Amino acid sequence: MEFFSIDEVDILPSPSILSLCCAKIGQNIKDVDVVSVHGRDFNSIIGYLQPNSKLFVLSHDKNTPTKIIKLLKDLNFESSLIYIFENVGRNDEKLQKIIKDCHNFSCANLNSVFIDIRTSKDTNFYTNSVG
């Protein structure tokens, strides 16, 4: 701290959205990759879709989960288990668990998505490294 001593400041740590959401579904954050599509190119998620991995996505808006579900289906990852966390920490907090196809899906604008990535023999995936 450049201008204040530690005795002059109260530091109030709080849990991250990642740690809160992982705790709610019993996942260890050490085993989870994190990617943000908030204000970023949605397709950046593709390189993180690796067989038998876990991915936490910081969403852009209420349409992000639907786009993720469509992408998973297009790449034959539809066996994946998806958790959608809405309004975490608020009175209207909600957790949706999605398996396979979903119809008439809607969620809050403030959301994050956890994907337990599962594959089939027809799954198409791309490496996120060179070589």
C-alpha cells in the first residue's frame, strides 16, 4: 500500500463468484478452468472445451447460457452437465442444472455457467495449445 500503513486500512476479503459457485455444487476450484466472455469474443470459449474437463464461464448477458448450450450441441458435447448460476448472493439467487437439450430456456441477465465437459465418440474439439 503506497499511501497508507496497514494500521490505517481495513481490508475486507470476500469470496469470488468462482469459489461461491464451485462450493454450491461441490467442485474444487483447482480443477476448473475459467474464461470470461463478458465483453469479449464468445468464440474464445472453444479452445477451453476439452474432454473431461471443467469450465467456469463468466457470462456476458442472459443469452450467454443459450449460446453455450447451442455451441456444445454443435460440437457434440451435448452429454455435458451444465449449471447456470443466476443472481448469486442476492435474494433471487437461482441455480439451474441442465442435462442435454433444453427448450424454452431463460435466465437472469446476471449469470455464470459451469460446464462439466463430457464427450461422445462424435465430439469435435480443438486444442488450446500449439503443436
